[in-house]
Amino acid sequence: MALLPLPKPSTLARAALLLSLALGAHTLAARELRGWSVHADDYPVNMGMQRFADVVGPATQGKHSARVYGNSQLAPQGAVLEKITSGEIDFAEVGVVGYGEKVPALRVLGVPYMFHGSEQMFALLDGELGNLLAAELEKAGVILLGWYDGGTRNFYHRSKPLRALSDFADVKLRVGNTKTHIDMVNAMGAKAVPIAFKDTYKSIEDGGVEGAENNLPSYESTGHYKLAPHYSFTQHLVSPEMLILSKKTWDQLSKPEQARLLEAGRQSARFMREEWNRRLKEIQARLSKQGVKFYNGSDYGPFVRRMKPLYEPLWTASDPVSRRALSLILASMAQAPTR
Ligand code: BDP
């Protein structure tokens, strides 16, 4: 028996199909978007994230809401990037080096002694460099909503200043679990011990490590200053951080919703940076009263020379984005005041 030809779908039916596909692309079922942070709720990062979360309702005409889960509640620090790519977590605030595997150009931002300070760093990130990296991040499955401030990081120790290279010899120091930070501390002659942020207090207390490195707001918020009251301004890292949204979530939002959330992310970053600077002004005086001893750092030269193994792969990187990132930073360094 001859088969009858299938009827051609009518123009109307085809239009209906296309429409349903187009709508399907942004039909995120109404729900709470969940945000991950390593910090407590009153920390500038979470305050910035909360600003973003508050806009999710109005930006989606009340369809979705958002909530910030602090203190690594949603996932351990080491698992967050995977969960954000898979869409299990919708948004998060993280440092840049963790993404180095997926976006090699981010490694350029994460190596020591790369920026003079936050001002120079944000002048770059709010311009071509930031856009370049945002495009790479999108390819890796996340949308950059805003560049947050991770501040200037310094070393601290239970019983002594860590100023010159000789002070670091064989000292056990906590670092985040990233190759860049492990290599950095080992290159200084110390012994890097990778530990999650929230487990560091206990490790200093138990003597597993003698100290760590972080910015002043984290040094205070974690209470590390109580156990390791010798804080030296080594300024080895000026660290950009980022508010990111899972592309899985993003792709299910409509174009106007995406535009509103992007703007909310940018605004949250501006707010976060102001809050950060406001807080920085008060911390040192407050901690001095608690008995913390502050020390100036020493000459950077010997430290920078030790970082050669970290820099070399960057100088020789062949991917064009890393090369462009490097040249933009070096050009701005030549203009920035020396520190
Ligand atoms: C904090 C940063 C956070 C890092 C943490 C750490 O805000 O992104 O993960 O330090 O050292 O200051 O693990």
C-alpha cells in the first residue's frame, strides 16, 4: 500500500511551534534563586549580594525571589564552581583564581604583585579587561554580574611578623586550595597548607598552621586576629572577586529580565566597594585596641623575584585573551604610582 505523504504543517502551526520554542528558552519555573557565599551575612560581600537578591523579585515581575546563603551553607568552598556551572546553585561570589582551569586569563589577575591597589584594578575591570573576561566566563558557563573587591591581602602569624623572606622559612601557612596560592607560599620558602576558609580558625588554634593570609575585613570577621595577632602588610595580592550567575539559570530568563539582573549586579558591586572602603577605614584602629600588632612590609623585590615560576607560564601563554589581559595590566602598571 502506498504511504500517504505527511501533511505539511500549516504556517500557523509552524508559527505556534516556533513561539513555544522561543518561550521555552526562558521559562524558568517560579522559584527562589539561591546564592552562595563563604562569608557571614554582615560582611560587605553578602551585603552586596543581598542588594542583588532584593532586585530579583521586581526584575522578574514578582515571579522569582532570591536568597543569599552565607558561611558556605549551600556547598563546601571546593565544590561551588561545579555546582554553579551545573545550575545547582544560581549565583555566587568567588575569587578569580579558582576559575583559572576553565578561563586561563583569570590566572593573570590572580598572581601576586599584579596590581598596585583596588583603584588600578577596578579601572581595568570596569573597562576592556573586564569585558574580555566576562566573555570568557560566559563560554565557561557563568555570567559575570559584577566585580567585587577582595582587597589587599597580607600575612599574619601567631607570634611574629612576616616581613622579610627569611621570616617565612618553613612556616606553616594556610592558603586557599588553589595552585596559584599554594605555589606562591611555597615559593616564599614557607609551607603552604590548603584549608577551607571556614576551617582555618580551628587549624590555627590546633597548631596545624601558624598563620594565614587575608584582607583586613576577613581577618577580623573570622576572628583569626585573636589567635594570630601579628599582621604584616606584605600586600602580596590585590584580589578581584566576582559575583556570578549560572548560565543555566540565565538562559531560562527573558531578555528584559537578563538586562535588569545585569544592571542589579553592577549596582551591587558599586555598593559593595563603597561598603568595603568604609569598613577598611575603621578596622585597623579597632583591632589595635584588641592587641593586634601591625607591621609594615619590606622591599618587594626579593619576593617578586621568587614568583618567577608563577609568572613564566603567563609570559609564554599562547591564548590571545591571556596575552591581551597581560598587556592591559602591564600598560596600566607602568602608569600607576609605585607602591
Ligand atoms: C576571603 C575572600 C574569599 C576567599 C577567602 C579565602 O573573600 O573569596 O575564598 O578569603 O581565603 O577574603 O578562602
